Amino acid sequence: MLVMQQVLFALLAACAVWLFSRNIMRVRRNILLGRDEDLNDHKTQRWRNLMLLALGQKKMFRNPLVALLHFIIYAGFIIINIEVLEIVLDGILGTHRLFLPYIGTLYSFVINCFELLAVSVTFVCIVFLARRNIIRLQRFASKDLNGWPRSDANYILITEIILMTLFIMMNSTDRALQVKGSEHYHVTGNFIISGIIAPVFSGISSETLILLERSCWWLHIIGIFAFLNYLPYSKHLHIMLAFPNAYYARLEVNGKMNNMKNVQDEVKFMMQPELAPAGDASLQKFGAKDVFDLSWKSLLDAYSCTECGRCSMACPANQTGKLLSPRKIMMDTRDRLEAVGRNIRKNGSFRDDGKTLLNNHITAEELRACTTCNACVQECPVSISPLEIILELRRALIMEDSNAPQEWNTMFNSIENNFAPWKFSPEDRDKWI
């Protein structure tokens, strides 16, 4: 019977790891569909960003209370995985509390820390559910989250509560069995939380308790495997991608816009044709119409978005009723990238589906509302830049599609002809200065 359980567990673990690896490789493939961009300079600064922004959650602590609550969930995810490691090894090796003989009395201290953390995580998840669904903070009530995104966040919080409850129940029934002196249930010392709950099970037979403990054990680990494979389909993929995203963050000062080399070359070759390369010039592309035209870093940004809405709350265009929402820009980019990924899986390579990120997902009205103030970039806790995507799409809108409001075209013409935004001749510069 024990061997059968070990085989079943090994198959379950192998299946979970294989599915997760396959889906993560698909995400990686999708990200690498973007244009190449070299972000390997200043490695010391990049490691510093990773430690402060991803691991230390530096930007979150602008609001200390919310940051503390978030940090509890974050720490729970990281630290309780040590307990998951023991469960996995127990399942494969057919042991029970494998680490107990090796760390002795320290084991009880470690499990107590896990239990206190589990209770704290449960409390914080309830608070976050209330903020989203009862208090309905503005950034969580936004229409950006209508449909699946709103449900996704709730599912994750509810799953966390269930997993933490199963963990406490597993330990409580385990402790009750220890008190009864049941075989294989080694005495670990008392647990703070489950030690309080264990007496409730004192009147239940050992056989029933074992069934309860094993049920909680199996449901807990199955839940963790299911959660693992849910991540690639969820905004909570940021739990993993926040680290590479912080490391590969662009280090230029916020607000710096990169010149478009192909535009500079067009002007240069127009003024000095002899500098133009020999032969037929390849078709130049300006800006980005679809995800293939964006940098891989922008696509990584899209997958790393936490959908927290801090960017949209800081956006002056959004707050004055404009259609633009930086959060929606990231969500739309991820949705389009996922659609492209499905297209590639179905056809072997991308087959034109008649859609693009520009126009089909993100509209001209949204792009024109952006003031390029960088508030969204400044506020993002995981170093995402919606502005980079907005700029590239807006460049394509204007330079590829010649789609700009008349007021903009007037300004462009004035700059081209008069070297200033106004309709004054350069010879009359002294008058308008």
C-alpha cells in the first residue's frame, strides 16, 4: 500500500512539474518573439535592483501598512515552500516528517514559525478579499478588471486561504495522533496553533484521525501542484517574473526617449544621398504595430504585470476621465501575446490572423491621451514601463499609418518647415522669442 502511494505521488509530482515546465517554456518562447535588446550592462546595479525591488519590495513600502500585509503573503509563499519540500520528499520516499531526526528540537520551532505565518497569510488574504469585494477600492473596482482578471485575483486569495487551512488542519490532526501515541507519528513537541486545535480531535478514533491527516496532506500537496500550474495562466506569474524583470529593468533616467535610428538614417540619406547603402534598401519599420515589433523586455513587462492598478491611479490622463489606462495597456499586450502564442502552437509558425496589437487591442484614443509624464513607470512596484509600449505604438500610428489629429499635423509641419512648433518663419525668430 505504501509503495503504491509513493508511485502515485511520484507520478503526480512528475506530471505537475512537466506541465509547469511546458507552460513556462511557452511563456519564454512568447517573450522571445520580441525584438532583441541588450540589457546586460551594469550588472552590480541590476543585482541591486533585484534585491531591493523584487526581493525587498522597496517601492511597496511607500504605503507601509499595505506593504507589510503584502510582505506577509510574499514571505508565506517563499518560506512555507521549505515545508512543501519536506512534504514532497516524504511523498517520494514514503517517510513522515523527514527533517525531524536531522534538526531535532529545532524542528518544532520551524513548524511553529510556519504555522504563525500560515495564520497571518490567512488573515491578510481575508483583508485583501475585503478590499477588493467589500470596500471596493477604486483601483480594484475599475472596469479594466471586469471579467476574468477580477475573478483571477479572488481565486488566488481563496486558494491561499484553503491551502493555509489544510496546513493547519494537517498539523493539528498530526499532533492529536502524536498525543495518542500512534505509530509513525513521531513526537515533535507542541505546536503553537495546531497544539491549541489538537484537543478538539481527542475524542476521535486513531483510524479516523489518520484518514483526516492523510486527506489534508494529499489535498494540501495537490493544491500546491494545481496552484503551480495555474500560475502561467494568471497575473500571479509576477511571483516568479518580478525577479528577472527587476534585474533587466532599463537603467536610464525616467523620461529619456530613445531616438529612432531608422528615422535619423532616413533624414541623413535624404540630405546626403551618397551615404545611403548600395542596392535596394530594405523596408523600414517605424515604431510597433504588433507584439513582434516590441522589445522582448516590453513583453516580459506584460507578463510581469501584477494588475495592481497603481500605474492607472497615478496616471493624470486616467484620473481626468481619458480612455487611457496603463494597466490595460499591459493587460492588452499580454492578451495579444497569448493569442499569438496559441496561433503558433496551432499552425507551427505564426499565421496572419488579420489582427494587431495596435487598433485591435489598443486604440488610437488611448495612445493619444498619454502625456509621457512617467507617473506609471515611477509607481510600478516591479519596474514595468507601460510608457515604452505606448511610445512605440504611437510612433507606428503616426509614422506608419499617418494617423494623427490635425492639431498634431499642424505642429509637425511647422517643425519640419520652420524648426519650431509655431507658424513663424525662422527669419522672424526674434519676434516670437
